[in-house]
Amino acid sequence: MVQAKHWQSRSVAAADVHTTIASAQLWRPIARGLLIVTSGRFATDAISYAEQHNDNGHAPLVDLWPDSRLETLLASRPALVAAHGLR
């Protein structure tokens, strides 16, 4: 399951991560993995919340991708960037 946040003016907070996890847990069957991606950053409390959730072994396993991860992925795929006019 993927949740995308295009927030450059504010960080994704723990409450946002919590809400997304809670929503994912309502799906049947429960998703085994949840990827939360942002064009901005994650607040420190959001990272801590996701790590604690994963350490407790609850589904879904949460992976957080900040803007830097997206930039790295796009840098390795220049044809994709050109084809879609990405920067």
C-alpha cells in the first residue's frame, strides 16, 4: 500500500503516519507493507513513531521515503525524468 504526500511547506508528522497506518489496518486483508512517500520531509516524531510501530511487529510494516530518497531514485533514471518533465 502506498500513501503519497506532496507537502513541501510542512513536514509529515507522527499524527499523519498514525492516521495512515490506522487506515491501512482497516483493509482486508491487512496490507503487509505501507510505503509513505513525501516530496518534503518527515518530522522526527513521525520517524520515531514508524520505527516504534515496526519494532512492535504490527502490520503493516512501514517504510518512509522522504524527498532525498525520491531524488536519488530519479537521479538513477534520467529517461524517466525527461519523459515526464520531472525535475
